[in-house]
Amino acid sequence: MSTASCAPATAVTQRRVTPFLAGFRRGWSIECEARQLRRTGLAWHQPQRPQRLACRAKKGFGSGSAKSKKRSASRLSDDDPDWIKVATLSDFPAGGRPTLPVILKDKSAIVLYRVDDDVYCSDANSTAFKFPLVDAKLLERNGGPAVEVPLDGTVYDLDTGRVLEWCPKNNPIRLLLGSLKSKSEPEPLKVYPTRISEDGTIYARFAPLS
């Protein structure tokens, strides 16, 4: 479509729209890459069942509820089949983006977030508009890590998945998006517990603790 057939837009609006369009294109590019790898039989951070390793336990299981479900190290087993290898610390580029997209064997997608020596895990897309979180901004809220969706500005607690801010109307694009979700209840993000072995292997658990 030629630009002549589009409604005129101010320079300010164009500058605000461009990053969001780039985010959409990046999300689509990641999905296309994953499909190509699956067609060629190659693995892209392909998860594996963990072996017996000495691991350090990290934050508790977050099912998307407002209250975090903490677990103790005594409830973990090194050969627990529910713990799935999803990546290694070396998969995060040195000095690069602190987020890492991962495609699981069931073709579902997650995102890992590296915060200092910890790694957090969530579903790959936001809950309001299903926007890819691979380019999400890491924040500190209420003394803990949080993530902000680039498109609509929703902020989630990475420990629990709880919504800390739902579709704020703080720019022209978000004003429209926030209006569309003004009557919707905030929907928590699904987050998953992780642990890291001594060799830097990252495991995630996708089943609730029994």
C-alpha cells in the first residue's frame, strides 16, 4: 500500500509506532526461524530430561496467581522427571539482551530472563494482546524483578506472574490499546520455577508441585 493512500500522521506518532511494528516483525521472525529449524530437524535450545546433578533451587512456582507458591529445596529431587533442561547460561549473549526465547518439544514457546545470577521463566507472549516478550524490558518493582510489555506497557511480577500495571494509557498507541482493555480483568502471566546446575544448565518445571 502506498503512503499516499494512508491517513496523514504526525512525526511524533510515527516515531512511537515504529518500535512496536519492529517488535511485531521480530516476533514473527523468531517464529519463522523456529519453524524452519523444526522442518530441517535441527534443535533450537531443545529441552532435554535432566540427569542427576547438584542444583541450586531458585524462586518458587508461580501459576499466575497473585500469591507466590514458594517451595523448599527439600521438595526437589535431582532426578525429578518434571524438571526439563531448557537452556544454559552460555546461551545468553555476553553483554547482550537479557531475554532468551526457547521452543519446547511440544512446540510451545517460553522466554527466559536473566537477572544477575538468577534466571526466570514465563510464557512467550503477554496476556493482554499476545505480544512477544522476547524484547520486553526488565524492571525492578516492589523489591523484585518485573517485566514490561513493549506494546501495551503491562508490567508483570516475574516471581508470581501477577499483574502490577495493566495496559497503562501513557502514550497515543497505549491510549487506544488501554481503552480496548478497560473493561477486561487483568490476566496474570504464567511463570515457571527454574533451577541452575553447577555447570550452568538451566532447568524449568512446567507441572505444579504436588
